[in-house]
Amino acid sequence: MIERETEVIRIPVIMTGIRMRENAGDFDHAMEELAALCEAADLEVIASVTQTLEHPDNATWIGSGKAEQLKSEVEAGGAELVVCLGNLSPSQMKNLQRITGVPVWDRTNLILEIFSRRARTREARLQVESAYLKYMLPRLTGMWQHLGRQSGGGGSRANKGEGEKQIELDRRQITHRITELKKELAAIDHTREVQRQGRGRDGYPQVALVGYTNAGKSTLMNRLLSMGTASPEKTGEKQVFEKDMLFATLDTSIRKIDIPGRKPFLLSDTVGFIEDIPHDLIKAFRSTLSELKYADVLLLVMDSSDENHAAHRRVTEDTLRDLDIMGIPRIYVYNKADLRSPELTIDNHPGSETVYVSAHTGYGLDDLLDSLERIFRAGSREITVMIPYAAGELLNRIHREAEISSENYEAEGVHITAKCSAELAEYLEKVVKIT
């Protein structure tokens, strides 16, 4: 499903960032990515204020002089928001808001805002809410600074101002809501586990798309769906949302890919990764991302036309390592090959773990499918089994999932020699005799 363009009223914002000497080379790319994040949140960047420091200022993050310059830019441009490249402490955020007179978001706040807009399923909305509440807890003080400290009678409670009382009330409410969210997400996780077991019984190989945000994972899924046997109407119903922006989709989608002449498999699409992704977001989406642990193959998708795609690959692999998702066969899919410079184009080689493709034009997709089937075969077993005539459903499953070498109809049943997945072979060992 491709979103139709609609007129959006964008809020004017000013970006600010600190160029620190130890990572000066990455600063320009980081600011470009921050601008793309602003666009994804329907914000219009009208100016940028940058600073060069050895380390962030403890009080105002960018330094008092630069904070005053930022205030002047806000007033001159009519900006309604300041967005910072970095994660600010509660006191730094409060001080900058006081000086500029407008709300201040750090990078984590911006990403949380995008996630809250993109979440479609109940699970994704709960995950984002949980991460946002954990982010807000230490920042409650700045929300109620307009309420004065009012001293009263004896006792510690009476001596608290209205703002402090409101902060305590909000903190209790937020803590209670986080506890409720944990319970709701645990129930959803149990349901997903039941669904996962059901898919496992179907016996189809499971393939997962992972990678940096906006690498083209959803477009690749839709392209593979369009190559299948379903009618155009059915294919359209199954296609997932795609758009050229950061974090266009958050919700995990699982589709059956059934291409003529190819072994069917289940393909899942997950939330994209990004450099310095907020820790609480990773924790909130950990149960969703755990789906990756059950994949037979991981497709690490990168935008090969992006000059920073090597860094994006590193971020993806680091995130998988943090999630303890290791040891699963991988294929490195360099997408958007049609946008690469001709001198950078690389021909695909059979059996390679690296494949250059274009989900837009279809280039290289047959090579990708060949690499997938090579991995599927590597994990298969050859079996000889007698299937009773009464077990028609089991016979159909073998026809659907296995590569049959011979099939003979005998008095006791159907005698089959075939190559199938280890999972199907183990299941057959439990229900019928394998010779």
C-alpha cells in the first residue's frame, strides 16, 4: 500500500547540534539525518544553529552564548520548536526552553514522536507509550515549573509547592501506567507465541527482513508479493505500507511468499533501525523483534545508493548483537542498485551471501531467491517414509513443502522418498515411520 500525498501543515523548527572534534566527520551526516527525521514528523526546518565544543555544556547543552543566538533565530524566524542533535538531560532541556521560550525536543523525543504517529497496531501503540512514559518520568519537573512553591503547615507533605505536588501525582500515575502496559504487552506476547507455534506447524521456512530505516524493506516485500501466484486484487490486499521516509512503518508484518517454481516461505518485516536508537525503544520493541530469533534466514537490507550504507550495516549488526540474535544464516541485500553510480554496480555471483537488487525494477531478485533456496536446501534432510492413505492431510503437506524424488503407491500407503526441512522430518518421525 503506497500512501497518497496529502497536504500537510508543517511546524517551523530550528535544528541545533554540537560538532565535537572526535566525531567531526560524522556531524554533517547526522544533521542530514536529523533533518530527515524532522520531515518524517511533519516539521519544517527553517534554520540550523551549530556549535563546536569539546563536550556538551552542563547547563544549556550548546553553551550560554549560543543559546542566546538560538533564541534570536527562534524570534526572527517565528519557529515554534527547537530540535537538538543529541540526547539532553532534563536540566539542559529545561534551561534551553526557558531561554528560547519555545518547546525543546532532543533526538529521542523526536523519534518517539515519529513512532507515536506511525504505530498502527495495538501492540505497537502500547510499546511506544511505554517508551514515552519512561522518557517523561525524569523530565516532569520542567512541566510544572510555572506552579510556585507554597509553604504551609507542619510536615513534609504540607511544605511542598503546588508544582511539586503535581509532579508526585504525575509520577505515581505514570509508574502505575507503565506497570499496566507491561501486563498488557505480556499478554500480547503470549498470543504471538501461540501464533508463532501455529506458523511453525505449517512448516514453511521463515525469512526476516532487517536493516536501517528507509532501506526499502517494505518495498522489497511488496515486490516479492507481486511475483507470487495470487491475483492482483489479492496481492494488493496483502501489500504493506511503503513510503520514502524514515520509520514509515513500525508494525511487524508477516506474508507468505509463493512464487511459481520456488519454495514458498514466510517473510516478516520489522521496524527499521537507526544510529543511537533510544534504549527504551529497543526495550519496548524487544518482544516484537524477538520474532527474528525464530527466522531461518535474515535478509540484512541496506540502501546501496547511500554513501553511508557501510555504517548502516554496522548499526544493524550491532543492534542484532544487542538483541542476542546471532548464528542465523544471513544474506546481505544491497537494495536500490538502480540508483548506484554505474562504476559501483557489481554483478551478482551464484551462492554469494551478498546480493545487489532493486526492489523498484526487479533487478537481482532471482539471484536473491537462488541464495535463499541454497540456504533452505542446506538445512534439509532426505527421508524415506510410508504415508497411510488415511493421512491425506499429511501427504498434502509433504507435496507442498518437500522436494519429492520418488512416490510409489503400495498396499500399506504411499511410499515417498523426498528432501524436506529438518523441522518437517522431525515431525514425521513422531507421527509415522521413517525408514
